Amino acid sequence: MKLAPAQLNKHLQGVLAPVYVVSGDDPLLCQEAADAIRQAARQQGFDERQVFSADANFDWGTLLQAGASLSLFAQKRVLELRLPSGKPGDKGAAALIEYCSRPADDTLLLISLPKLDGSAQKTKWGKALVEGPQVQFIQIWPVDTQQLPQWINQRLAQAGLAAQRDAVELIAARVEGNLLAAAQEIEKLKLLADGNTITVETVQSAVADSARFDVFGLVDAVLNGEAAHALRMLEGLRGEGVEPPVILWALARELRVLTGLAQQYSQGVPLEKAFSQAKPPVWDKRRPLMSKALQRHSAQRWGQLLHDAQRIDAQIKGQAQGSPWTSLTRLSLLMAGQRLALPAE
């Protein structure tokens, strides 16, 4: 059965369902929904917790065995199943259908997975998760650019704050659809606010009080073609203890958008239309910066740089040789249009 995210908190005040499914692509909203379910379970005596991560080598029999076995430490327990790929395969599909048809007693199963598209929801296992009579399916929808200011206002209100319209728009422009970044900005504003009202000056102070070398600033320098400045910022971030995955996330995010834009433009789609159709859409204030970056490389070249980012991810995880910092430097320079690039590792 489908349960709207807005109804989740009220629902959790009653008797809990045997199975909950949190599906979506926004890390913050999905995490908060799962946290709310965990908290409600603890309050209702579910004291034991067991977590399964369903990667390619996962033995789905362990999930069914866990459901069938008796708890050694608590009368009630939570089983968590994380499915990062969103694709259980044949064995996983069969296991999900079987479990949802006969959930274990005194057990709450919490399943987390990416957004299920229409075709996945029509499969037998998808229907078991979405339509199962003993399952509550929570679909987390992203907050689009038009909704973001309202979301920020609501988040500020939850923190006991109010904000001027210009201040909200400045926060929205800074985070560019990244709700996790928006939540972090609001946490900083709680400390800096003079009273309960957030002004533009307060937001600007929070930006100035951030790390001297800002990841978003690095991205802007790269998009603007400021190779030397980007290199200095990258070294500054490293010196301040910022980890490679954070920097790679920011660069790869821009690369995915740029690759998609370049492909559409090469197929004759007007750039303004491509900006509007991008996911997430490109904000008006950033379109000149993105346009400048798009002039540097072909769609094929942007795709190659995105592949380079994937290789850096493997280096960070220890699955490929080479230094992630050296590769991040090379990637930043190439994105900025620097042709005297460092050799690939």
C-alpha cells in the first residue's frame, strides 16, 4: 500500500506495519524517512536491529533465514535491507515476494532502494513492494527548483527561524537543489542568526564563515575556465582536510549535467531548452557559467571526462591504481580547459 511521505509521521504513531519500503533518489529525504521509521520502532519495543546490504554477491537466503529464526536478544526486532542498485535479480525478486506475502512475526522489515520506475513497479516483485497488503510503500519525490524555496522556508520554521525572501533565494541559489547542503546551511544559520530572522547579511556571513576554500567555489572556478585558481582551491581543500569523495561528488555532478547538455545540444536541441529539461534543471544564474564550459569540449569529450571521474571513484575505493588527489587535479584542469594536462595514471 502506498503511504504519502507527508502522512508518515502520523502513521507511525499507530500500530506499525510488518514491512516498510522507502524508495527515492534524494539521500536526505530518504534517510530522514528511514530514521523516522527506526525511531518509531524503538519506541514500540523493537530493540534488536540487523542490517543486510544486497550487493551483487548477496545471498538472499539469509534474509528469509533471519525472518524465520527466533531473536536471541529481544522480543521484537528490525531487519534492514538496503538495495543500492534497485535491481534484486531473479533470486532477490523471489525472496522479496515470499517475505512480503508472509512477513515474520514480531519483526519489522525496512527496505531502502532507489526510485522504482514504472516498469519495475509492474513486475511481480515490484507489485509486492508497492501493493502488498502488509507493506507500506513510501515514494520519496525530489524537491524541484520551484519548490525549493518553500522547502527551505519549512525547514527554517522547524528550526524556529524565519527568513527574508531574498535570504531564502540566496540559500536556494547556493545549494542548487542539493537538500543535504541546504540542511547543512540551515544548521550553520542557527548558530549565526541574531534573533529568529535570517537576513541576506546572515546568509552571506555564513558563506564567509565556511571553509576558506569552498567546494562550490572550486566547481565555479573549473566551469569558468580558471585553471590556476581551481588548482589553488583544490590544494586548499586538501590542506583543510576535505576528503576526495566530497570533491569528486561535486565535480561528477557537474560532469553528468554537462555531458547531458552537450549531447542534447549536439542533436540540435536549443541550449535554453536543454537547460530547462536537465535533471536537476540549471538555474538561470548558472546558465552563463555552464554555457562557457560547454564551449570547451564536445559531447564525446565530456563523456570521456565523466568516465575519468568513475575511475577516480575506483581509486578512492582502492579498486584501481593511482592517487585520487593527482587524478582530481588532472580532472579539474581538463574541465577548466587546460590542455597541458597531467598524464593519466
